[in-house]
Amino acid sequence: MDIPRIFNITESAHRIHNPFTPEKFATLGAALRLEKGDRVLDLGSGSGEMLCTWARDYGIVGTGVDMSQLFSEQAKLRAEELGVADQVKFIHGDAVGFVSAEKVDVAACVGASWIGGGVAGTIALLAQSLRTGGIILIGEPYWRQLPPTEDVAKGCLAHSISDFLMLPELLASFGRLGYDVVEMVLADQDGWDRYEAAKWLTMRRWLEANPGDELAQEVRAQLTSEPVRYATYTREYMGWGVFALMPR
């Protein structure tokens, strides 16, 4: 079980696999008013930066689940590095349908809403692990500005304009699902730069070390096209945020 190898290559040096920065995760933890002993579930936990730093800074305990074997191993190493391996555990497995055996204070899916077939399904999945009075975290893209054409949307790696909503519409959609939005922390363009541009050096170094690999041609094509594509489309049109929800 694993994610497509191309992502393990391009994001192998990432600690955070979305447009958030360490400072944004610290802001989010403070905004949620986390307390020592709070239980956090993170589906699609990547390399574990959110759980590990919150365990260090706020004393939470948590479980992360991710399909990438590489990222799961990196998460365990990060927990050891920060001295929180006794507070957080990471499971290499499929987050689809995962429900915690013990109810949690915070149930999160930060940028992997495909596990529930979209936002609504992912929120419904997270709700199964949530204690009464707990908080759901959903990380999701939105349009900073509406693409003028479908081609521009595709340049942002969306299938169509309808894939994402503008921020006010996204917030309203949570209400229609029966949830109050109780906090939000939004990425900025610097965060997008760190997420996207960091891939380029990783790809270049990987190509130098693996010139004969079966994916070398695909990685080379991405490295050639991605800087201009990203600056033209994603950086200008895409927003991303983590939204804290409580059932009404």
C-alpha cells in the first residue's frame, strides 16, 4: 500500500505536504486552544509535522494514518527527534473508512478529502471518531479569484472550475452540512511557494542521482514545466485553508 511514487519523489524532502508553514500550524494549534492530554486523530497525516509539533508545544496525544510508507517512516523519525514518540503514533495504512477506537477531541483531515470522496464525506467520516463537543479540522483548497476560463482552472491542476468554491461559498457549504465554522487559518502565497518551489530542488537532486530511473523522464518534464505553470496559475488563483468545525 502506497501513494503514487511520483509524490514520494517530489515531496520526499517536505515536512509539510500542503501550503502551510510551521508558523501556520503553530497558529492553528493556539487558535484551537489545545490543552495537555487532548486526543487528536489525523487522517492523511503525511510526515507527521502537525501531530509532532502539537505534541511538543501543547502536550496533545495523537494518531496519524497515511498511505505513504516513506512519509509514515519520516513521521516516526520526527516524533523521536522532537521527543514525543510516547505521545503520538503513526500508522502506515489506508485512511479511507478509518475510525478511532477511542473518541477524540480533534478529528482532522488536512488536505486529503479524497479519503471520503470529497468534503462532505470526509467530514462525515471524521465525525464518527469525534467526542461530543469536539472539533473537526478540514483542510481544503478554494479559489482566491475565480478562473476566467476552464483552461485556467486546468492550469491550476483542477479538472474544472466547479472543483472548488470561492472562500465565502466554501464557508457557507459547511453550514449547509450542519456545522458551525469556529476557526480558520489560511495559507498565504509564501506558504504556497514553500510547498511548490521546494519540490523543484528535490526533483533536480533526484534526477542527478537517478538518471536511468523509469520515472526520470516524467520528473524531468515536471521540473521543466512546473515553475512557470505554478507562477502563472496556482499561485494567483488557488487559496488553501484549514477550517475548524463543530456540529450544530
